[in-house]
Amino acid sequence: MIYKQSLLTALLLLLFSVAHGQFDLNHQTNNLFIKPQVRQQILIPDISGYKTLKGDFHIHTIFSDGSVWPNVRVEEAWREGLDVIAITDHLEYQPHKDYTVSDHNTAYQLAQRKAEEMNVILVKGTEITKGEVPPGHFNALFIDDANPIENKDASLSIEAAVKQGAFIIWNHPGWKRQQPDTTKWWDYYTTLKSKNMLHGIEVANSNEWYPVALDWCIDKELTVFGNSDIHAPINLKYDLSNRHAHRPITLIFARDKSMQSVKEALFEGRTIAWYGNIIAGKESLLSELVSASIELKTAFRETKKKGNTWCYAELNNTSDIPFVLQDKDGNEIVLKPLSSVIVKFDKKTAALNYKVMNAFIGSERRLEINIPSL
């Protein structure tokens, strides 16, 4: 719609100029095919006491093995509807270093001003990259200086980051290049956790998700993440021409839109991973989010049959997250983003009970919800 309006406006101005003899033969500007700077809104409701922010805490730039300049990463995130990002270039792997003069803080410094201009929270971070598992790859967030974190010993790198107040994420635990046979929790991670040097896990990364890692987050009280690990330009990786397409996203339930509130939310575990059409996280948070997203409207019709009064009402999804609902008989309702379906229920029914098939509260557990009837 915006594009059509821009096209029509440009054509009308051109015709007006020609008609009034104002056609400049020396210089003409044509913006017909220039992409407007427009932010796509991701509609996800807030939950009680918290704002729902959208974030990606695993992003690469030209200063490690990405192919995008740092300030472009900020604009990509803003256009897509994200509120917070972390640029996490590798400490140990910099294939473009012969073409860049920088230290490990440069990408953040180059992106910082653009983030301020576009109201995107930019978390200072880095990736500690060790190929073998364990230790694996880790993102360190909310750091002060990435340079002293670099060390051949992964544990010393993580320790240096934690001394700066960092939040540590174990990245892509099921990545087959590191764990080809099974996604395993090693004693190394138990040691990190016991020393307060491991705080979260990516249960989704790029085009993969790891259900067993969700169990670890629940059982070990670690924060859940869904991150893109993006290296290419975002619109070359994801088909963002689709209104409801998106990169893997971490939903953060923060007191307000500020760096301190985001940091507090991550350390307190108030996140949900949103990967494709899957949402995954702690039961209490998923229950609140789904309850805030789905509403049963007032019945618009009643019919009587065999002594029962049947009500017909609209079940409405106010969010951009689709929900697949299954009733006790195994029947499924696909409640698409920002849409409604008609449901039928006995007037005596106190609540509509569903299992949300795309809402994971464990590797083999789905969220169950009760929607009060009217």
C-alpha cells in the first residue's frame, strides 16, 4: 500500500511539472523504486507487569565472518521490528582481518550511533569461539571491553567476560559440526553453571532448533534464546516480503525498553524463543503470553439441540504468532496470526480446553490452556 501511494504521488508530481513547464532538463530525481524507510510492526502483546520486546542476541558483521557493515545490522533489525540486538563477532575467527583495521570493539562502536538514532537497544557482546565440544561457542553479552576476553583457554575467556558482568549463552548446542551424533550435556557445562559462568542456551539458532536444550533450560534454570546467528544480509536469508516471516527471535519480558531492564530480564530468565511457528519456554511465561494473545468473543448465536444449548463465537488471535490448538478429541484448530475462527461449545462449558501444539514447555510437552467461556 505504501509503495502504491509513493508511485502515484511521484507520477502526479511528474505530470504537474511537465504541464507547468517546470521540467528540468539538467537534473531529474526518480524515487519510484527506492525502498522507503519503514518499520514492520511485530504484534505481540505485553504480559502482566512487563513489556514484550523482540531481540536477536547473535549477529555477525564484516569484522568477523559476516558480510554486512555494523550499522546496516541496526537498520535491518529496526525495519524488521526488533527492539534489541547484540553484535557478537568472533574473537578467534576473523577471515576479513587483512581488509579491516580494528580491534574487537570496533563493530559495536560503528553501530552505536545508528542504534541511538533508530531507538534500537544495542548490547555490546562478543563470541568466544572454540571448535570442539566441550567447550563449544559462547556469546558474552553486556561486556565493557571485548579485547581482554580473548584467550586460547575458553574457561579463562568466559571468566574474563563474567568479571565484566557478562551474561553467557551456550550457542547452538546441537550444531552437527560440533555434536554430530547427539546433543549432549557435558560435565564441562555443569562446572560452568556451578561457577555462575553459564546463564542461557540457544534452543533455536538459524534454521535449527534443539528440543533437548529446552529441557536443560527448564531443569537447570537457564534462560531460553532463539537467535539468528546471521552472517548474510538478513533479506537474503529470510523471505521478509512475507508479512509474517521472521528470523529466530528471543521475546524478552522487560519492565521497560532500556538496557538495564533487558539485562535484568535475561538474568531472571524472562524470555521465550520464537522460531518459525514454534514458541518455546517456561510454562508460566508461555501461559501468560498465549492467554494475552487469544480471546473468546461474545457468542453471536445460540441453538438448542437434544436438550443442549450450543453457542457459536469467534476465537480471536491478536498476535503475529500462529497457534495450533488441539481439543480433547484430537481435533485441531489453526489460529493464524491476526485472525479469527468460529468455535462451537456447550453453553454449560466453563472453559475451552486446548493443547497448543506449537508451544513447547519441554522437548515432549506442549502448553495446555483454558479459555473461559462467556
